[in-house]
Amino acid sequence: MGRVITVPVLLIINSGSSSLKFSVYRLDTPLQARFRGKITAIGASGYLQIFDDKGQVVREQSVNVTDHEQALQLVIDWLINADGAFEIVAAGHRVVHGGTRFYAPVLVSEEVIDYLHSLIALAPNHQPPSLTGMAALQTLRPGLMQVACFDTAFHHHLPDVEQKFALPARPELDAVRRYGFHGLSYEYIAKVLPEHIGSMAEGRVIVAHLGHGASLCAMRERRSVATTMTFTPLDGLPMGTRCGSIDPAVVLYLLQQGMSADSISDLLYFQSGLLGVSGISDDMAELLESKIPAAAQAIEQFIHQTVRAIGSLSAALQGLDALIFTAGIGEHSVAIREAICLRCEWLGLQPDLDANRAGKSCISRADSPVQAWVIATDEEQMIAEQTFSVFNAHL
């Protein structure tokens, strides 16, 4: 029998509370995903889908997986038995919160994991799944290089006036600051922006990452200078189930009314936003199709708060050159983009409604002083590039 040749690959992991998204990158230059996949409904009626680099389904089936370890084992088994016999040489993880310590990708170690555990309270519905994915892979592949890549890192160099709250300078408050999130998405957009808008990319740009989680980032010279999410991913715009910005005294009031801290956390993170206002769904597409008044109210709140935040960030930038839509709602919802663009005409944005409805990339008129574009994000690409960089540095 001939020798089996294995192909070295990076495994990129984005763990959710009951899902596992993954992608596979060969060690080529430039890095490009060869496969992408996801396992949904872990612990219930699981479902596996894997797509090749042309978007064609290569595997699709119901699966019985009770936890992330079993889900990852399923992915690893597929890689080992797939044509080409892939060998995982490193794994990269999306981690939402890096705290004050991590603002660049790092090798996963026990010390790193301990620190990331201490940040769970700052990202309770994001941090635990990432840590679960790391632990599962440690069990399945002891000694495999794992790299943590952080959503907060892109905002690390925010100006002091943006980072700091108006709180006294006390040691116990050192970690209380505006961190910013969705950084892997913003970093990707910043990287590809010149390909779309040329030299304007170095100017005053607002990127609207609008999805189940939503935020805005103001950029100058493709660096973050202000953003709507702050200490935690709860702040800023109303989202799928998160309330967005709220007077902190509301929390004090609810505590005084007898609600527990856990109940308040569940209210603000999982029962609010589009779901809480509409009473029916956290899915924007479903709400847009609904005829009930509460659905329209939820949509209006989302649009209004987004436009209000664009005005605020434009003030921080002292003007605006381009508005970029990305993520699930930003990339796919014609109606939401149209409503936001029309309400930004006062900024100089002259939308091209026909281009928007036709799904074009540029959705502003050619003579518009402020341009509007739709650019697909790719957080996994950034994780892969950061993981590859760390992998090379430790060969």
C-alpha cells in the first residue's frame, strides 16, 4: 500500500451555546477557506452541514450530539476520513472578550483559560461557549496548538476619551472601561475597504455590523475611534434579544423591586431587544413579514436607534465619508438598509434605492457626498489569518 499523504489544515471554531460553526483552511497563501460548516441544536435534534469553497453541500445529515466535545469529534472524524486525509495542525477560536490583558491573538494555556473564565460575567452568553470549545478540543487533541482571537482587540487603541467612563480613578474600577466588540468583523471590513471605496477608506467611515448582535464602529484611517458597544456586548443598539443602551439606574430599580441579579441579567440579555418589544421573534426577517403592531414597533426602535447612533459617531468623526452595512441584517435586509439610508440624507447621503433593491454593493448615487456600501464580513477569515500568524511564529 502507498503512503497516505495528509494535508495540513487550520480548524477555525466559533462556538455558540448550542451550536458549532467551523471552517477549514489549508496552509496556502493567501489563506482561503476550503470548507465551512455548522452543527446546530447540540443537545437536542442536531443537524450537520458542510459546504465546500464553492458553496456546494458536501455533507448534510441529522446528528445525535449531546455536547460540544461530541460535535467537535464529529468534525475531526470527517476531516480524517475525507478525501485528502486532513491533519489539523492548529485551531483558532473566536473569543468575544479579552479584557485588559489580551489585545492580540494568544496561544491558549491554562493561565489564559483561567483569565478568560474571569471575564464570563462581562459576556455571559458568548464567553462560556468559547471556553467549552477550547476544553473539548484539549480533551480530543491534547497538545494541539490552540489560538484565541479576540473581538475586543480591534478597539484596543480607542482614544482615552472614548475608553474611559466618568468614574473616579480607583484601582477596583481599572477594568471598567469601553472595550468595544465585533472587532474581528470590523478588522475584516477595514482590511478589504480600499478594494471597494479606494482612498476614501482612510477617511471618516462608519461600519454598521447589523445582525442578531448589532453595533456600529467609527473608523478613521481604518482604525476604531468610537463604537457603540462598550463594557459588555449588552450596550449600544437594541439587538435580537439584548436591550442595548439603558439607564444603569434601571438595574438598581429592579434590584430594589426584588428581582435577583440573575433574573435581571436574563431579562436584559435574553428577553429584550427585538424579541422583547415584538413579543413574537428575535428574527428581523420574520418581523418584517409580520402585520402585528408590536413587530413594527420593534423594527422602528432598531432603525431609530441605529440612525441616532450614526449621528453620534458622525459627530465623533466630525463628518462622514462612507457608511458600510455588513452582517446578517446589514447584508441581507433591503428594507432596513433603505430606511436607515433615507434617514441619513441630512448627513449628505443620497441613496440609490434601485441599486439597494437590486442587491448592488454600492447603494448610493454616484454624486453622493457620503457613499453607502454593502460589504460581506468574514470573521472566520480574520481568525484564520491570526491563527496562521501565531502558528508560524511558534514553528
